[in-house]
Amino acid sequence: MFLVSTPPDPHRPVSRHWRFTGWLLAAVWLFFLNIPLLTALHQPEVWRRVVGATTLVAFGVCYVCVFQWARACRLAHRPIPLVRAWAALGLLVGLGLAGIPGTDGDWLTTLVFVAAAAVFLLPNRQALVVVALAALTPPVTAALVPGWEAEGTVVFAVLLASFAMFGVTRLTQRNTELQAAQQEIRRLAVAEERARTARDLHDILGHSLTVVTVKAELAGRLLELDPARAAAEIADVERLARQALADVRGTVGAYREVRLTTELAGARSALAAAGIVAELPETVPALPAERDELFGWTVREGVTNVVRHSGARRCEIRVSPGAVEVRDDGRGPVGEPDAAGHGLVGLRERARRLDATVTVGRRPGGRGFLLRVALPAER
């Protein structure tokens, strides 16, 4: 009998359409006040007609306002203040009682609206008490007041309206919770995408800028000793800078791919520029796309750390179908906890998607550092 529209997104301004719909849904059911209104208009005394019609109009206006206020609270995910809710119900009951001189026993029709409002405004137990009192009032008053008949239809209407409003209230609550969950999912998706972009940019720029720095330093040392070699290194710096810019654009556009063979070629150039002897595989096994990308990121992160932190003279990269290793004979990022931390966090996140394990630390039984990513044997 009393309906509530599906609430709009609470984070968007409520449109005029929704405002109009809300008022319409609240006001349309006032049609059922026509019975006490007709009774009031047919009273022989003018003052009774005025009292009856005036109180019914005030009741209708009050009910619509209460409905809209409660609806606004629910749409905004705010609790309905209990004191104000009881005050609103008391006002509705008072207006219904004030119209008795004009509406006679038909004032009991207003109890249907009072019961429905109680279900919408109050906690379940308190609302149940109000509904029970509203349902018992017609037979009790018929027994106590001469001339008033027991209106079974009013009792049925009170129970039916209360049950319908309870269902609508639960539906509104579920819709509100669903919208809140959708908002949280969207927020988490945006946060995840921002974290992914930040992680990729860190890994890309960290590697590229490290190689650019090493080659620029090498070109500076060769400028007087071997101008031709220095010019070649500067040209390589320009190429790397352009490639880094393309990588950044690709990352922002979410279409950049990391390939193991490409990263091995970049590793050879970076290690040579840093004066580190590179031992790289001549060929690599055919790998699934996801594994190939993960191994490519591993080589990129491992070589970046070797060039930037290790002080190594030799670096070895091993690739097998189930694992990739980057080994060096240097000291590793010891004493610089933040130097490799961010990149390794990103690498661990990528490895976790394939249930791979990331091993970082001293090489067993010797000097040097090891970065190893291995997939489970069943893969």
C-alpha cells in the first residue's frame, strides 16, 4: 500500500525527478482518507465540517512530510533519530484524534497511516508495539464508545499496510546496503588501479633512469678519451629516454607488455654500460604469456638492483621453464632498505597472481646476492 522508490546514488545530487517521485509516492495513498473526509463534509454543523476537513488536511501534509524526512535519512545513510520519530508519530495520532468531532468513528482510518509510518520510522520491536495498538484500537473503541461500530476492514488495513511497509523497508535497506557495497567496490577498484599504475611507473622509470644515469656517467668519462664512443653512449641515452617515455605512455594507456627476451637484451646493454660482466642465456624456453611477463619483470628488477646497489663485477641470469634467477657477486642492497623495497613489493604482487615464490638475499655458500622467482612444480 505504501511504496518507496529505489534510492538513487547517495553521492550524487538528488534530481528534480526523484524529488517529484518521492512526493508523489507519499501523497498518492492519501486517497484512502476520502472516507473520513466525506464523513466530515456531511456533518450537519459547519464547525464539525471545518474541524474534520482541517485536521485531515493537516494529517495528510504531516504524513507526507514525515515520509519525505525519513526517506531522505535513509537515502543519505543517516539513522532516523528515535525521539523525532516518536514525536512525529505522536503528532499524527494527535491530529487523528483532533478530527473526531468531524469524522466520528472514521478517524480510525488514520491509524493505518500511523502504523505504516511506525514501521518505517521505528526499530522492529517498537514498531510492532505500535502496530498492535493500532490494530486493537478499533474493536476496543467500538466496545467503549456508543455508536461506533467495530471496523474489521480498518484492522485488516492496519495489518496489511504494516506488513507491506515492513517488506518495502527491508527492500530499501538492502538496496541501500547494495549501493554502499558498490561504492566501496568502485573505490577499491580505483585505488587498485592507481596502485598498479604507480607500481609499474616505479619499476619502469627506476630501471630506465638507472641505465640512463650509468650511460651518461660513462659518456662523461669517455668524452675526452674516446669521443666517438661517448657520442654513441649519448645516442643510446637518447634512445633509452625515448623508450622510457613510450613505456610510461604505454603504462598509462594500460597496453604495455613486458617480454623476457626484450628485458634480457636491455639487461645486456645496462650491465655492459656499468662495466659488469654479464652471463646471459643465449636462448630462453617457450613460456606462457603470463609467466613470460613475470620473468621479464624479474630480470628488469634484478638488473636494476645489480647496477644501482650491488657494486658487483659479474652478473648471471638463469632461465628455466619454472624459474628465473639473477645472481651477482656484489654486496646487494644492504644498508639501503628503501632502494630495492618498492620494486620488490611490486614483483611479489605480480608473483602472487601465479602462486610463485620470490627469494631475495645472500647467495648460499658464497659472496653475492640472489633474486629468484619460481613457480610451483605442478605449473
